[in-house]
Amino acid sequence: MFMATLGGIFKYKDLPEEMGPYVQFKATIEKREVKDDDEIAILDITGTTSHHVLFLDSYDNVDQIRDELKEADAKVNITTLKILEGHL
């Protein structure tokens, strides 16, 4: 199982350019139109060059995030969970 750590939380309009393709991919999967003020968390998957994107308004609690990451064979560290919880 991989470990996911927080790479950052951004408004879409402030997102680093290199993260754009990851966000667009996740938006396509969720059939979602990305808005400039969407709050997005980027999780770095340790030991890979991959990232996991979370549209924070899609979650009611951190358990939903844990479940999503479990499906991706990843778990999130406690510090990241505490930070994400403050943004939900």
C-alpha cells in the first residue's frame, strides 16, 4: 500500500501548472466542470511520481477520502487527514 501526503491545497485558479493535467483527468472521471474557485487538494503518492486529486467540496468527512484512497491502494497520513478535515 502506498502512502499519500499532502502536496498542497489550492484554488483552481492558483493551481501550479504541472498539476493541471491531473485535475482535468479527475474532473473528467467525475463528469465535473472545474471552476476557478474550486478548492483542490493534491496528494503526493510516496514512492511514485503520481498524484491524487481531491475536489474538497465533494466530501463530507475524511472517511470518504480514506475510502477513495483505499480503492487506489493508498492510505493517507494523520497530519494530512487533520489538515484536510479543517477544509471540509
